[in-house]
Amino acid sequence: MSNAVQSMLQQALSCFRDQDFAGTEAVCRSILADDEAQPDAWHLLGLVLLQRNELTESIDAFEKAIAQAPAVAAFHINFATALMAADRADAAVSELRRGLSLDYAQPDGHFNLGNTLLAMGQPDAAAQSFGEALALAPDHAAARNNLGHVLRQRGDLDAAIGHFRQATESDGRYAPAWSNLCGALLESGQTAAAIDAGRRATVADPNNAEGHYNLGNAYSAAPIAAEAAACYRRALQIDERYADAWVNLGAVLQHLGECEAAITALDQALVLAPGLPQAQWNKATALLLSGQLREGWALYEWRWRAVAGLTLPSVDWPRWDGASPQGQRLLVVAEQGLGDTVQFVRYASMLRALGAHVTLECPASLNTLLEGSNVADRLIAPGDPRPEVDAWTPLMSLPGLFGTDMDSIPADCPYLSAATADVPMAPDERALKVGIVWRGSLTNNRGRFRSCALSDLEPLTDVPGIQVFSLQTELAPEDAARLELLGIVDLGSGFDDFSGSAAAVQSMDLIVSVDTAMAHLAGALGKSVWTILSAMPDWRWLLDRDDSPWYPTMRLFRQRRVSDWAQVVGEVSAALAELKQPRLVT
């Protein structure tokens, strides 16, 4: 190689390092115009054309470089990048392996091979390649990050978090590692740490939509809905076609009570991805929360594809389509929580009233109560043999099949019945017997926000003229001790059947409960019940009202801020005190 050509190649390389791609190309073409047998010039030209996404020309340039210098590892490794960009993954893997066979000590070659194998759906082989890259270059932040990604996909969350952290230690400005760390920490339940990692991701790369999206997810879990919404909006400013960001923006707007804005966001998601189950499901709940029941029920059927852990029951008979049930044998399958079953079992009675023979499949803990309430012709538990029927329906599809809207909610209560339990008499026989429930199912996705602590309800015991009873069915040891100290009678612990809980409810003058199955049970029994709702209420409680169209005897008390139980319990205490005030007769 002449000194002149060598000097020009150095000039081209300097231009490339300075990202002066036009200058690089000009020098390389000048070299090749005089001598096409210059592999380094073809290689640099291939890199420039790859930067411009001119893939056909780039591949041609790399092939010419390799034809003249087949033993240069870097040529094969960079050629593989162009092949991968052209969706020629198999060829890319071959070139990478050829390059690494020439020079194994190429961390980026192993890294690129790992990325290619990962894109081809070979995560185990990809992990091995990322490991090879790290053996050669332990501070390779991108390889460390991508290995963490594979481990997270495998379900090895702790190991993934460790690799993401190491990647951030290797390069504190490497935004993908911070963003992935945010997501993994959130998945492991470390919400505060996830928020910190998400913030660092957005500082490291303010223009990365995924970083803002992940931070939004962390804020949403906190829950800090306003901050979450701001993050999703920032992600959408960067990438307006980010369908998942539209979905999650819709969800947090719903939690903020901005249902119409939520529906608009979800509609945008559905324009981008019409079959996206989570968008359809979130829109269903936003419509229901806003009182647009008919539209909401239509989309509610997306629950089978969108709600984790919820699977459409496998039943041999056809689905009931809403045609006249007169003379039909119908199987109704309860599908979700106990509270859902208690709320919607009224529709089984409605089917019977229309002439159907109804078999109800529901949790065994409800069978005694429902049998005594005569809601169905036959009751079976999940797993029991199913009788021959003409058709079947999921329980919570019935409101839609009946065309229920705000004007036709079936609210003829009580529709359940129970005996009255013997309860200890209060020292003052005139005391108002108030049953309390402070905790629902914590396995429910939003159960931790709906539930409070026993200590949060303690102010109720200070209201004069009140005798408080615990209807909580599961007590922590510390709760049991606290009940005794407060003089609260335990009526609920030990019940393993809802008939016992129903009898206890019947014995009360008033039930005060967070959003649990017990609140539904009291409403279904026609008992006076005050339900304490979180600031992010479930769709069935609607917005901005203190009554429930589903339960005429229910009064709603709403949090104004998430987790601020003092405010709402204070309102309940004041209402109780007012309830006990003697009324003057004029």
C-alpha cells in the first residue's frame, strides 16, 4: 500500500470517528476510483452505507472487502450487522462465527452474536455469547444489560437485577440498563427503588420513550397517578405510536377519575393496535366506571384475554346468547372473586324468573348461603360433575346479556337471606351494633389499596353509643390482641363458610367495610352498610356519588387521596356520631 493511500485511509478513518460520514465516503470513493483492490476502503464505505441504512450497497461493499481480505475478523463482524439489518439472521450468525474463529478476543463480536441469537429466539445461546463478551470485557455494560434481559425472561429476577446494577456501575450513563433495572425492580415489588432507577434512566437519555414508559409504570404502582400520567405523556411525545403507553395512560387517567380522557387515550391505542386485549379491557372498565354500562359490558368480554389468571372456563355446551331462557337448562359459572359472585348472583334468580332451570357453579364457601337463598335450582362447586344442560354462561357476562344500563340495574334487595346469629350483648342494650371489616383479599391486584389496617378504624370505637364487632374472617395475631384491647368483639374469625358471615351480618345494625365481599354480602342481605372506598375505586362504584345503584341500603364514603384513611374514617366517625344523636320531636 502506497504512503498516499495509507494517508487517505487514515483521513477516512478520522472522518468516520468524527461522524463525518459524507467526508468518509468521499475519501473512500476517491481511493477506490484509483484502485478497487483496497479492502479497508470498501470496509469503511460499507460502514458509512450501513449508517445511512443503504443495506444493499452496504452488503456489496462488505462482500468486496472480504473477497480481498477474508482473514480480517472485523470485516465479517461488521458485515453481519448489515446482514441482520437486512433480516438475514442466519447469514449474520455465520459471518459472526467466522469472524470470531479468526479472532476470538472480540467482545463486540460475541455481543453482536448474542443479540442476533436473541432476535432469532435462541435465548440460551444468546446468554452464552453475552457471557463470552463479559469474560473478555467485564465492564461491557451493554452485554451485561442484555444478559440481565435474558435472565429476567427466564424468571431469574434476582440475577437479572444483579446484572442490571453491574451494568449501571460500569457505565452510569447507559440508559437501557437503568430502564431495565426499573422494570425488574418493579416486578420484584421494590417500587421506590424502581422509581429511582427509572428517574436515572430518563436523565441518562431524556429522549428514550421506553425509559419514560417504565418510570410511568413505577409511579403507577406506587401509586402516584399524576406523575405516571406525565411520564406516559412524555413517552408519547417522543413516540406517538407507542400503543402500550396509550394503554397505561388510559389506565392512570381512569384512576384519576378522568374517564372521558381515559377512553380517548385507549381509543388511540386501539387505532394503533386494534386487537390489543389490555386496551379493550381498560376501555371496558373506564366505560363502566363512567356509567356507560351497555358499551362497557360489550367490551367486558375481553377480560378472558386481558386479566392475568382469568381463563374462560372449558364447558362442553354452547354459550347462552341471551335468547329467551324459557324452558332452557342453563349452567351459570361464577368466574371471579367472592364479592363478584355475591353481587351478580342476582342474575341467576332473574333467569329462573324467566323460566330457566339454573345450575350455578360457584365457590363451595358460598353454597350453603346461596342454597338457603334459593337463587338457583341446583348448586355445584368447581370440579364437581356438571349436569347435562342446553347452554352455559359466565356469571359476569349476564349483565351484558340482559342489556343492563343505569336505568335497569336490578336492585331488588334483599336477594339473599340468612339466619341471625347470637351475639354478645353490649353493656348498653341501646348501643348500635356496628360490624367492621378492614381488609379484603390481598391477592387481588388492587386489594392492597382497597384495604386498610385495623388501627385505621380505631376511631370508630370512640363514638359514643356504639358497640363494635369484628367481622374479619382472617385475623393476624396482632389484630386479635388489638381487638381484645379495644373491646371489639370478634365475630368473624374462624368462619369458613359465608352462611356464618351472613348470620353475623344479619345480627348487626350497621356494617362498615372497605371494598370487600362482606360489603357486597351486607348489601345483598339488605342490611345498612357503609362502604369505604379507596381514591381509585373499582368500576362498580361509579364516580362522585355516595350511594350505589346496585345496593339501595349502601352508603359510600370515598378517599380523596390514595392511602389517606384518616380523612375518610373521620367522615365515617362523624356520620356515626350524627346517627346516634337524639332527634327532637317538634
